[in-house]
Amino acid sequence: MRWGTYFAVCSAVISIGLALGVTMPLVSLRLEGWGYGSFAIGVMAATPAVGVLLGASLAGRLAGWLGTTRLMQASLLCSALSVALLAQLQDYAVWLVLRLLIGVALTLVFILGESWINQLAVEKWRGRLVALYGTGYALSQLCGPLLLTALGTASDRGFWAGTALLIGGSLLLVGRRGAPRVDAQSVSGRGLPAFCRKLPAIAWAVMLFAAFEAMMLTLLPIYGLRQGFTQEVALFMVSVVVVGDAVLQLPIGLLADRMSRGSLFRGCGVILLGSSLAIPLLLHSPLIWPLLVLFGASAGGLFTLSLILIGERYRDDELVRANAHVAQLWGIGCLLGPLATGAASQWLSSHALPLLMALGAAVFVVLAWRGTGFEPVLAGAPARGD
């Protein structure tokens, strides 16, 4: 196994998490300071999701044309430029366009980076290696809000820090080998309905975690502020959720290599359902902090296990195609989650964020227990195409 390449690719993708962890809350807090409501902030949070859908449809063709490594580097540099322009052109309409471009570019990095990581991983360590990547990514998002707190939200230093991180991620990929071989003619984002029919629980888990991640970084700080917490405590709540995601992914990955991945997958869904329902009840008690840890860990476990299950099934073109479908589902989740939560928070319930997460977790639990198109993968089916 190419350990140097594995850690370089992980670090390049993780640089995105740190950059987003700094810039996404800053964008939301800046809009809040400008007087925009929850729905307008939700629209801004959802805009990169449109870029995700565009990026997923282009990933295979562009990778076949430029090569996986060069495309990932170019995408990271394009994202760095877009983040820098957020600091220079502070206008709502312009920010929508820039966030769209960021969504396209970073989607290409996620699709190819996660495919590359899964391609490198040996089967007996797949759970741990994918979980190690997930842990690193979650820790980067944890450090993002903490770094933003240290830099302050009154200035644009958070945007410049994000720019530097993305440039650094591009440099880490110089000279790396072993990426998935991609045929520009055969790989595309088509076939999503068939993918969802075959793997409905995995498809829903990806959408649910995408909605979770978008809402945690953009709307959870606003939720905390409107429930009476200070800005510092609201940002700390985001960090605690990400701590739960980060700290428990490696144990989840270890368990995934040693027990039924189906049982583990279902268990994460049940814990996410219970913790989501409990947040409004325990929000102003000391128990909210361990509850937020469980909330983050169970949501992160759903995505980590989804990647593990996909990686054990596909290789090369098929693996990139499957991850393109994951990106499309991610885009749908990022689009619908903040929009629905922003609207519901403004017009229905101040606790819309945890309650909508509970609804999504309940749907996952039903799909996972039905097991349609699900159990054959968990049983360790050999790699095969669509």
C-alpha cells in the first residue's frame, strides 16, 4: 500500500474541511450581522449544493481529460481563488455565485479524493483507513470554528486563512501516483435512480449526513444564538458536535472490520434519531454537551460506513461513478437540508433543526431495517458494477 500517497490525499481533502470550517460559519454570521433572516442564510448555505450537482456530472469527463491528480490540484486552486474573492467582494448576489463555484470545485476534489483513498485501502483495513480519513476530516471541521474564534469574525482573516489552506492542499498532491484510472467516456453522474434503488439505505444516509453537515456549520450557530446563547457558546456547540464525529469514527471503523456492518449502520441511525429528539428537551441543561457528542458521532458514522460499503464493492471507473452518485446525493442533501430548516425555523418552529434531523433519521431506520438492496453489500459481496 502507498502510505505516503494515502496520507497526502487524506491531507489534501482534509484541508477542505478546515477551510470550510473557518469560512462557512463566518459567511452565516456575516449575513446575520447584515440583517438577513434564516431563509436567506439557508439559501446561501444551500447554494454550494447546486455546484455539487454540477461537479458530479463533470467529474469523470474532466478526470479522464486532465488526470485525477491535476484535476484535484486545479479544483483546490479554483476554490482558493473563490474564497479570496469572498473577502474582496462582499455582496449577497456575488457571494451566491462564488459559493456556487466553490461547490463545483470542491465536489471534484471529494469525488476523486475519496475514490483514491478507497482504491488505496486494503480490504482487511478498509474500515479503519476510511474512518481515519473521516476522523481527520471531522477534526479539521472542529478546528475550523475554533480557528475562526481565534481569528475573530469582525475581520476577513478567516477568508484568507481558508484561501491559504486550499493552496496548501493543492501542493500536497505534487508527484503522487496510484489514483483510480478514469475513462472520460464511461464515467459520469448518470444512473443515480438505479443506484438509489439498489442501495436505498446508503443513498439516504449520504443525503442525511450532507444535510447534517451543512446545517451544523451554517445554521447551528444561528440556532444557538436564537435560543439565547452567546456567539462564543453557539460556535462552541458546533465544535462539540464535530468532536463527537471525530473522536468516535476510528472506533466505528474498527468495529466495521470486526462485526456486521449492517448492525453497526442501523445502530448509528437509532442513536441519531434519539439524540435529535432529545436536543430541544436538554438544550439548556448540562446534559446537552454529551448529547451533542452522540449526535455528531452517529451522523458521522452513517457517512463513514457508507464510504466503507461502497469501497468494498467498486474499483476504478465504477468506484468513481459510485462516488459521483454519492456527490449528487450529497448535493441534494446540502440543498434541501438548509432550505427546509431555514424556512421551518423562520415560519414553523424554532427547534426545526433537530426535529428535521430526527425525521431524516427515522426514514433511514426504516430503510435500513427493510434492507432492500442493502444486505448483499453488508454481507461482503464482491466488487461488481451497476
